[in-house]
Amino acid sequence: MGYYFKTEKMAVGYQKNPLIENIEISLEKGEILTLIGPNGAGKSTILKSIARQLDLISGVVYLGGKDLAEMSGNELSRNMAVVLTEKLRTEMMTCEDVVATGRYPYTGTFGLLSQSDYEIVNETMDLVHVTAIKEQDFTKISDGQRQRVMLARAICQEPDIIILDEPTSYLDVKYKLEFLSILQEMRRKKGLTVIMSLHELELAERVSDKILCVNGDAVERFGRPEDIFEPGYISRLFSISTGSFDEENGTMELDRSSEPATVFVIAGGGSGKSVFRRLQRMGTSFAAGILFENDVDYPVARALAEAVITTPAFEPISENEIETAKRKIDDCEKVICCKEKFGSFEKANEELVQYAREQRKLIIGERLWQK
């Protein structure tokens, strides 16, 4: 069959009514697949169907060349761990007790854990940084802690494949990065295959080997991140009509002002991003330039500025571009210069600073925000 995980003509839904049909997925062992798409698009339904929590409407799911439907419950538990959004019901269980349930597929008739089982439990809790709360009541910890405990439980199961539904939802930035780093480490060291859904598109792009785009009644795309995140596609997938999402940089920005620019910003090298966003928050329309098209300030300026005067990367700034910028300065009330020094390729912007002085436009930095 060639692939460790594979679906053929899979259709998922409820009460024998298909929601999404012809789902074709193929993964090598150790690959990470992320499902993305709008809320309610069917990502959780696909995951529950793969995890055998919902019956397939039609089609087949193969794991290691074997039909998933033919696996016994114990065999499936040894091969697949699942962490979905439903909260686990526990009574008088500590966090350690919850993690330890991941070892049950390996216990005998009486469900007793061995010393080696407890060693795996402790190692897993250390890995996910929940050892400090091991004795706490699972029902009395925070949502973020609960999410990490459930991840520890899944890893403790020592599966070949793990299914995760929005696993980073309750995690702060530190634990989001740690969580994804753990997944990458386990896929490299143990060949763990991961299928998950994420709302954080920038994380999905960075961590995934493959991405599945789900939109209501169909899978729109399946492939590598670099093939999925092409200009304009994410905006269409999520029907973005307010603000913007930049697929190339994985950034989103709010709406720009619709008024004519009253401020001209001279920036570059990342010096202008915070100024652009602050002006946007103030509702102040602005123009920016002259920016090279590979400058880190350019994507934010393109999203938020009323106009951006640009020049191709690694090319000298032309006289026409300089004159265009000067005319824009003439139309503005103020000029903000975000840089104290200019490189050898930025002499044109030095000229703009001098021009603004001659026009008695204010050359200001932080003074703009002072009343």
C-alpha cells in the first residue's frame, strides 16, 4: 500500500447522512498532518471518524496496511491515542491517575500497572512539564494544565499515531511552542504520526508535513504547506472580508483606514511595523515608503497603508519613485522618520527626510504619541 496511514473514498457524517465525501489522505510514518478550515467545517467530524468514535458513512481507513475497522479495541488503543475536545469525566482522580490510564492497554486482566508502567508515566509527565501538579485533583486544575495532562496521557500510551483536536486551544505561547516541539521530537525519535486540527495557521504552516483544507462539504486541498499557503487562498478558505492574512509571512492585520493619508512614514528594516500598527489603532490613515519589496516592514505596510511607494529588491531606487514619494509627502500633514541611520542603499530616504524638513513637515518619532 506504501503509506502508513491512508484513507480511500472516506465519507463522514451523522445518522448515515454524509457531511464530507471522498476524503483521500496518505501519510508516511512519522509525518504530521494538520486539518485547517472555518469553524463548523467538519474537522472534528473527520478526526472522530478516524478515531472510530463515529462510524464511517463509506470508505476505508488503513493504519499500517490494516483496515482500522478490523482492529480490536485493545489493538487500536496500542496503536492510536486520541485527545479530543470533550472533557474527560473523572471522579477523585489525580493528574497522575489520569496519565496512568494511558497504560491500561498494556495491563492484564486486573488492570494493574507494573513498576515499568509507572516509570513511563513519570517520564511522560516530566516531558510535558506536569510533574509539579501530579498529586492535584484533575478537575481542579486550569484548562491549559488539563490539556497538557491529556497530552501526557496520550504519549504515555506509546502509540504509533496520535489524533488531536485543537490541542493548543488553552495553552499560552510558551506551552504552545513546547507542545509542538514535543510532537516534532517524537516524530523524529519514535516515528510518531500525528493528525490534528489547529486554528493557529502560522503554527500549522511551521509544524506540518501535510495540510488538509476542509470547507463545509468538501476537502478543498491536501498537500505540503508550501503548496497550500499560496497568496489569497487562506482568505478565500476562511471568507476573510475584514482585515487581511498574508500567506507568505503567516501574519494577519486589521482593516486599514479608508481616509486619504495624512501621515507619511519613512521606515525600513523592521523599524516601521509598530508605528504602522499604532497609526491603524488610532484610525490614522498613512502612506509609507520608499520600501524595498523584500523589507520586513513591507508586508505590514502593504496591509495597513493607504499607499506604499516600493522598489524591487536589490535594485537602485529610481528618480521616479523618489518624486512619487515627494508628491505623497506634499499631500500629508506630517512625516514620521522611524530610522536614525540609513544604509548605502537608502540614500533616497535620506533625501526624503531632508525634503520633509524643507517643507516644514514635522520629522517626529515618539513625539507623535505625546499630547
